Amino acid sequence: MRFLYESQATRDARARVKTTGVLLPTKWRPKAGWGVPVAWVTLCVVWSSTWLAIKIGLRDLPPISFVAIRFLIAIIVLLALSMGRTHLLPQTRKDYIVLAVTGILMFAVNYTLLFWAELHVSSGLAAVLQATIPIFGIMFAHRMLPDEPLRLSKLAGAIIALGGVSVICARLLGFDGPLAFWGGVGVVFGAATAAFSNVLVKAQSMQLAPAMLAAWQMIFGTVPLLLLGFAVDGNPARFHWTVSSVFCLLYLAVIGSALTFLLLYWLLPRLTVAQLQSISLITPPGAVMLGWLLGGETFPPSSLLGTALVLVGIWMIFRKASAAEPLIQEG
């Protein structure tokens, strides 16, 4: 491993954005105004609330079918929003392959492991482990996106923020037996697949509207989940449907899936992978804050230290690189 220093000209050459399949210089990048920060904050808030909705919904619904029905509803919403407004079909065979691979990894693998794990580990531990997404994302982006080399400050920021998440959620880190251990391993593996999926989609720069990009990924990921859920969980008509479980399902499907993935893929060409996936570092502390505000949970003083670490880490990820900032390169 060695450190390299880039000139201003080299840094400018690296600063490109992929929007139409063509690499555009930074000065030609379309400006989104307040749209980018508003979308980023919205994702942080909504995904902070989904942990509680998942936990409540799992009281009545089996995990595999819960995930499958959630995304089936989200697909219907996204298709309804897109009808007559944009092209519904991917343009090339390669697009279908990328959507199938990333859809299975993101939705079938990642979310199934996450929902299953929350049967055996605390929501706090699941949130902390899922917060490893930006670390995996930075590594994958370094290998797959030439414009996003691995900077020491961004890697350090992700690790510092993850430490802050751990401090905040320390009181929630339950561990109970081998199933809890494998549940934790499953969440980390799912986080890696989610990070890889986001980087691969950005690397391909497909000519597809954000709503349909998310919808097609969900279609490829949800079909095997529906079949597996029916085989393992049985007929959904016989599930223990309650008002709370229906509310959680609809909230997760419409707000926590259709809306959030629409925003996620709108942001994808406008932010770096590290900046975009830093959302996963905000959501665990956000979940703790919502539990304190809405659920009557305590908020210990140590959480303030954890919050400070998260903010420092996020600042390091988002701050503009200096001309002499080192890159980490294999060799």
C-alpha cells in the first residue's frame, strides 16, 4: 500500500459524473439546488424509522413473506407512478443482467438476511452491523469507479462514524447464542451485497428513470422471495394480520421502499458512493433518537459522544478533498 498525491489537474480530471452513459466534466454537471440535501435528509429520516416498523411487523408476520409482500406493494406503486411518464423497459440485454444481479443481491439476499437476523439479534445490533455499508462501498468504488479513488480521510471518517454508531447503540447490542452470531454474520454479508449493488448500478450508468431502476431491481429480487415465502411460510391469507402489521407493511412498502429507492437512485449520479452510503451511518442513531422521542426510551449521556463521532465522520466523508490529500492505492 502506498500513498499518492494528486495535482489539481488530476483531481479535476477525476471529478466526473455519469448521467447519460458519458463521463461529463464537473463544470458541466447539472446543479440540483436544494434537491440533493433535502433528498439526503429525507432518506436519513425515513430509513431511521424503518427499524422500528420492521421490529413491530415481525411480531405478527414471518420474515421472508414480510419482505416479499413489502416489495411487491412497492413495485405496484412505482409502476403506477411511471405509467405514461417514462420508458418502462431497460434498453439492452446487459441492463437486464445488471438489474437482475443487483436486484437479487439488494432485495432477495440483503433484506431477507436482515429481517431473519432481527428475529435473533437486537434491532440496535442489526443497525450497527448494517452501518458497515459505506465501508464496503468505499472499497468497491475504489475498484470499480475510477473517479472515486480510496481517500484516507473518507475511510477514516467511515470508521470513526461507525464507532460513534456503536457507542450510541451499545445498550442495545444483545447477543444470545449461535443463532445471534450467525444473524450478525448475515447482516454484515447483506451489507456487503447492498454496497456492491449500489456501486455496480452507478458504474453501469443505465438509461432508465430512477423509479423504473428501483422497480426492476425489486421485480428480480421479489419473485424468488414470493416463491420461497409461499413454500416456507405458507398462504399469506392465513397470516396473523393485525392493524399494526398492516400499517407497518404499508409504511415500509410505500414510504420506506418506493419513495426511498426513488430518491436513492435520483441521488446516485449526484453524490459519490461514500457520501450516498453515509446515510447508513445516520440511520442507527436516528432510530435511537426516534425511540427516545416516540417510544419513551432513555437517551444516555454516552449517546452524545456517539453523536459527535458520527457527525465528525460524516463531515470527513463529505468535505472537499485538499490538493495534497493522500490516496490509498494497491501495489
